[in-house]
Amino acid sequence: MELREIEAFVVTASTLSFTKAAKQLHRSQPALSQQVRKLEEELGTSLFVRTKQSVALTPSGAAALQVAKEILRCREVFIDKFRTDKTSVFGRLSVGTTGMGTAYLWARTYQAFAREYKSVYLDLRTTERTQDTLDHVLTGDLDLGFAPVPPKNRNLQFQILGMQEAILTASVEHSLVKKSSVSVRELSDQAFILAEKRMGMRWLADQFFKRVGMKPRVVLESNDMQMIKAMVEVGFGVAFLPNWSIQRELDEGRLKSIGIPSPRLVQEMGLVFRKSGLTPPARCFLEFCLKRRDLLPKITQS
């Protein structure tokens, strides 16, 4: 069994395309297909279901994928310990976060890193919820993930890059937006739109409700923060939204904030990764993010 065969399997499983995998690895498609076939023969099982239209992992392939990724990660860590030229960084880097996080926070970081490290292939993934990002890092599907709050898992590490605050937000016509502060009783009467469980904003919202001893009247839950923001704007309800996502709407007068009983609802955010070690591209990306915090919105740096 050769590492090239394992690499061919992992990249094909990631792209679900022999053509795309061959292009990424700079190999011919017949050669890559032969390497995967050889690996299947050595393992005594089929790793893919192949049709003319698609490629899909078999149950055996799904089980083998996590082990294969860990083998390749260990190879990179091993090679890096003995590499004399630390300035040359190359390879594949898988990074993920929610779609809203990419759009508002991390897109400039991705762009700047890709321009500086052209030999690193960036595999950018979108997750539905904060907890999904952490789960994918744990399984090895992601090398690194952008997420709020330090993870409570002994197998993960967290590097702080900034802060975010949950702002209780309402439409401009809402009766409470004219008040400098509102009472818990007034909030109890409101229709709340909440982020789903396993999301950063939901953690902060639940923290607030627990602190003030309030059971919110929930009219909608969603994992789509953009949709929640749109529903708030049309007056469907009030919602806790991240401060970095609503600055334009606040400046343009399309949304208003509601003053909640203090203290502020803030949490740290940054990069999460496994304690077992980083590949050279992953470590380079972490160092780049720490050095280029200026690429994040200023509101996250206060």
C-alpha cells in the first residue's frame, strides 16, 4: 500500500469526481483510477460506487476515509519536523465555517492568504451550524474551523482572533426601539426568532434568558442567520444577531437595536483545531490569521 494510493482515495472522496481529483493531484485520470482500484484490492473492499453520472462512497469507503485522512495528516506532520526549508509551504488545506461567517468575517482573510501562499490549495467548506464546524474539525474533515466560543472538548484547541456581541434587533417600527432600555417583563411579551441549537447566537441567547429568568415566546427557529435578519426587518419578530452582521442595516436605518438589561452578551471567536497537531499548511494559516487580524471588521477587534 502506497501513500499515493491513499492520497488518490482521499481527494476523490472529497471531490466525488475522478476527473477533479486527477486535476488537483496533477495526475492522469486513468493513473488515479488505477491507484484507487489497487487500494481497493489491497483492502479487499470497494470504496466507491461508480456510475456514468456520479461517484459515491460505499459504507466501507466512508469508514476508511477518516483513517486515510489521519494517515496523510501524520505524514505531513512527520515531514515538517525534518524539513529544513520552513519557508516553502504547499499542500491541501481544508477550512470551514458558516456561510454568514465567510461572507462577513473571513472572506478577506481567505483571499489574502491565497494570494500570499499560491502553493497551498484552499478547500473552503460551509457548515450549517457552529457545532457542525467543531464536529468536522474533530473528525478530520476540516484542518481548521472558524467558530465562536472556546470549544469544551479536550481534543480541540482554540486561538482567539476577535470578539462578537449579540445585539437584540428589531424592525424600525417596533415599539421598543425608542426606549433606551427595556424590562424583562416587556421582553416576555415579544415574539422571538431564534437561531437553532448548536449555533453561537443561540448559545448567547440562551445565556441571556437563563440570566434574567425568562422563557421566550419563540415564533421561529432557523439555522439561516440571513433569513432571520430578513424576518426581523419585515417585523416578524425580534432576534439576537451578531454585531458584525448588522452594521450596514443599522447605519441605513433598516434595523434598530433594543437595549437589554446588562451585561453585554459577548463571546470570543477564532480558529479551532485538533490538539493532535497541525499540518504545515494549517499551521501556516493559523500564524497568518494571528498576524493579519486587521483583515477582520474593526467591530470584532474592540
